Amino acid sequence: MKRLFPLALIFSLGLMACDQGGGNHTLAQNPEDQPDTTRVAVPVDYSLGRAMNKRLGKGINLGNSWDSKGNSLDCSWGNCIEDDDFAVIKATGFNSVRLPVRWQFDSDYSTHTVDAERLAGVKEDIKLALAQGLAVIVNFHHYDELNDACGNYVTNPQAFIDEKMHFLSLWNQVSKEMEEFPDSMVVLEIINEPTCKFANLVAEFELDAYKVIRANAPGKTIMFEAYQAAKFGELGMLELPEDGNIIYTGHYYEPYTYSHQGHSYNCRGDEVYDVTAAADFRKYVALAQKLYPDVNGGHVPMNMSEFGISGGGDFANTSKCNNTYNTLPSAKMKARWAKEVIKIVEDYDISWQYWGFTKVGGFEAYSRNDDSWYEGFPAAFGL
């Protein structure tokens, strides 16, 4: 049974730190209303966020581990993070790692706290990364409960209110724990791939979470993602605070007909190879410049926290293909796509984290079985 929050606690969590920008943010009466995209752009000095973004540089995700669903913590999907992984990643030349975490899975809804063992394990991995000189992004990943409750707001608003307060409470705890680590090396990403169909509710709970995080971690860089599962082009649907120590991050798997073969699309291998990043990022950057300009020129710092192509690797079989074609993208073309996308985003000073290191459904660049990089990697990363 989920326990409702006392009014005082709701106020302290949801409305704290309103002096950080954005003002008091209350629950929308009509969830179908769209955020105001005609607001006047206010230039902000993003020097702090830009410096952190440069430090993130080239990175990689350690996915399907702490974000897995099960009782074996980071090993629930058979992809345990190994201590030596951080040394391998550093020796390859990366600057950062992203740690996706499903904090809410084994959390206590009666006390609104994360599992102590999970917290200790994530912190241990952060220490291992920092010992190698790798910057770390920590997020809330696969928060299906919040996304689902948000999507059902019209028929059950109380469920969203309850889940949102649990989310804010978990962030309240996690952000305090992250203060153990240097501000210059740890970034806090509010939520991974918000999929709720109501853009204004997504903007609302991200801004509320930002206030909680900023109150506890005044010097940490905070990352925002747009709805539609972190689409760069949906920046206008967010309400970013006037805070110079933030980064806007998105995911890039375009075109999905090529990147997600064997998962969501038919398997046609390299026949459908296509790279649309040049035109896409030209539009994304122009939008950032328009909506969130930097007083020093430029725009809010941008990061690409996921991108990649499924095919080869640990997903070499075609059992999930759903048509008469049986071919997945080749390792060679998979690496070529990554290389072309990276070249484009780096020209815009966009940092990135590839999805992912190993055993991530065919997107992996490194073979756990052979302890070696797949064909074309890590050269595709410019390393």
C-alpha cells in the first residue's frame, strides 16, 4: 500500500528551491495543454554546464546492468558490471561513463527510500570510475511506473501524484548521497526517456525533480531530457530553469528502420543503411540557440547520451526478425554509422555516450566473451 505524503512534505519536496528559476510549479489542471513554446528566450551564462559537457566528451553506457529488473541488482539480466571494465574503458580513451539505474525497482514505498544494497553498489561503481579519471552520469532509468501513471493521468490523477512524490523522494535521497563525489566529475540526469504522452506533465515533474536535486546538490550539473523518449527536437516542450549548470541531453537512433532491426523493425541488414544526422542536428542546434541562448554566444550545452545500431555482437542471431528478411546490420556498417554521427555532433561540441559497452541487445561495441572490441570499434569512436 502506497502511503500518501503529508502536505508539508509535498510542499518541501515539490516546491523547494524555487529561487533557482522556473517559479512555483503546480500540477496542471488539463494534462493535454501544451507547454508555452512562445516564451521569450532569456540568455544564460552556461559556462559551468559547458565545462562539464566538455569533460564528459566521449563516453559509453554501462547498460542492462543497474537498470535491469530483478533481484540480482546489476546482474539481473546477466550483464554484471565488472571492476576491470572501468580500466578497459579508460585505456581505450573514453572520458566518461553513463550508469543507468532503476532506483525504484526495489525501493520501499512505505518509507520512500532506495534499496541500501543497490545504493551501495552504484556508489562503488562510481568510485571505480572516478579512480580511473572517468566522469560519471547517474540517472533514473526505466521508470515505467511514473511514465505509466503520467499517461493515465486523466482517468487516475492520484496515481500520478503518488508516483511523482515517490520519484521526488528517491531523488531527494540519491542527490544527497551523490554529494560525496566531486561536482566536477558526477552529473545527475533527471530521468531517462520520459514516454508519457502529456508533455506538460513531463515538463512539470522534471522541473520539480530539478528543484529537489539542486537544493541538495548546489554544485552538480543536472541533465534534462525531452518527452517522446528523449527526442532532441522536443526541446520546446521542456521548461528549463535559468541555471547555467545544466545540460540538455537526447537520444539518437535515426532512422529507426535501420537502427532497431530485429527489435521494432524488419531485418533488412545494410540494405536500408542511412544517416540523417547532418540535417537532424542542424535543426536541433538551431532550436537550442533560439530557445536557450548563452550570454557568451551559442546555446544550452547539449549531450547525446544514447545512440547506436542493433546488429552483430551478442545479438547476431535473427530469431527476433519478423519478416522474410534474415539479415541484421553488419558490424562494419554499424561502426560506420557511429563514426559518421559522432563526426557531426562533435562539430557542434555535443558530448556523447554510446549505447552501449557490452550485452545490450546487439547495440554493444565490446564482446564480453572475447574481451575485445567488435569490428570497426573503437576506431569508430575516434579512439
